[in-house]
Amino acid sequence: MLDRKIQLIVFGGGCFWCTEAIFQRLKGVVSVMPGYSDKVEVIEIKYDPKKIKLHELLTGFFGTHDPTSLNRQGADVGPQYRSVIF
């Protein structure tokens, strides 16, 4: 169960280990957990909205991958690398 002050968002934007490393560095991010959702490599981000705003997370998400590149991010190719937000 999440603390009511902590929010959750799930991003898929390529290799989850690469995206995990990016979001772990942001102040206000409580935890980042890599995994799969609907056969897509994703990261579950728990964050404190008093320390980091959703638009900052979205800026990081869209700034670190190409959401228009279908089923591919850089050298990673396949449907598990598509761009998603849950």
C-alpha cells in the first residue's frame, strides 16, 4: 500500500535498466523498480509530488527516448521496447 503522499507512475521507454538509472537520480523519486507490464519493459516510479512534479517526470521521460520510434529505442529492437505510460 502506498503512503497517500507518495504517487506512482509506470513508464516504458526502452531498456528498463537504462531508464531506471535516469530516474533514480532525480530528487523526489522514492524508488524505481524495473519489470514488465503487458510484455513491455517498464519502470515503476514512486515519487513524492511535494519534491518533484509530474510534469518534471514526463519531461525526463520524453527527453530520454524517442516515443515516435515504433518498437525500438537505439540499438534495442522489439515490441518490448515500445513507448508507454501507465
